[in-house]
Amino acid sequence: MTRIKQKSDGHGSLKNIQLLINKNQNLIDNIIKNEFAELTKDIIYWKSPIEHDDFAEYRDNDFIERLGLDRKTIQLDKFWPTRGPQWDAFAATKEGNIILVEAKANIPEIVSPATNAGEISKKLINESLNKTKVYLGINNDIDWSGKFYQYTNRLAHLYFFRVIHNKPTYLLNIYFIGDKSVSGPETIQEWKGALQVLYSYLGISRHKLSKYMADIFIDIKNLKK
């Protein structure tokens, strides 16, 4: 399935991102416009997760079409095999910009397992990850399909849209603060300490796509329910 219905009574990042997009759109829209000056006047249309769409999350070609793009033109399957990233949230603006979102509510979530793709699929994944590394100028032997794989594959998709297809795309990593239901961090400093480990391990600092990415920290007590 490439359109995955989500329950409305979940917890952690699943619940928080649903609240953020459906009940607190002005909050997230304003944060985005403050982070990226070029989007200040954009009208943002959130495509997922939307309440009247079963809070569905999307992947593969359904994700491409949900963004309003042509799957025959944006040939994602030549860059990534099926059962690719399932996006926590994404939007398209009236002006043609794309916003992709990955959300986390506790630190263990950032340590994602390695890909369990089959041999043929893993070959394509590794080719695309390596193309991303080369473009970014990252010269190390770290296997991007291993630890922190979820982070690296999202970064690779930013490369896919913005570099390969020249689509103005932005990647937000949203980190929720104060979610006791999943023992989440209580402060921004806790998140930043954990993220520094991720950046150091992968060898990522400032790179060619950094200006199209942002780490967003949102205290859940500021979310309207």
C-alpha cells in the first residue's frame, strides 16, 4: 500500500504531527515562513496527514501524485525502489514549492534501523545515497543505509527533487518537546545534543542543501487540541 490510513487516537510523533497540521496550521506555516524567507508570501496547502483523508500517510507514486506531480515525469522508481519513505507530512504551495516533513517525539526515534531491502532494491538505494553524498561533498566510508538510515534517505529525497528534477523543495525535521507519553526530551538542548551525535557520525555539517533544510523544535504544550 502506498496510501496508509492512520489512527486518530495514537500518541507520540504520530499524534503530534496530526495536531500540528490539522489544528495548528498557522503555527507551522509561520515557522516555515520564518525559516525560509523566500516562502514568506506562499500559500501553503497541506496534503498529508489530513483529517478528512483518514490522516493518511503516503509513499512511492501515490506520494508523487498527492503532491500534484506527474509520476511519468518525476520517475521516483528510477531513484528509489517501492516501499520507500513514508512521509509524516508534506505540503505544496500555490507558488509551486514543496515541503517535506519528518517528525520525532523522542530520541530513540532518530536511531533508525538499517534498510532491510532485498539485493536488487538495496543496490538502487546505495547508488542513490552515494550520488547524494558525492553531490554534498561528503567523503567518508560511513554506510548511509545503516545507522540513521531514515535521516539519510530523507536527505536523498531532497536531493532527488531539488537537484535531479529542479523542483523547489524544502525538508523540515520537526522535533517535539515535552511528550511524556513517549518519554520525549523536555528541552531543546537535549534534542540538539542527540542530533550532534547524528551529524558527527554521518559527517554532515554545512552542505549544498543545508539552506533548504531546517530543524524545528515545538513544545507540545503550545499545540491546540
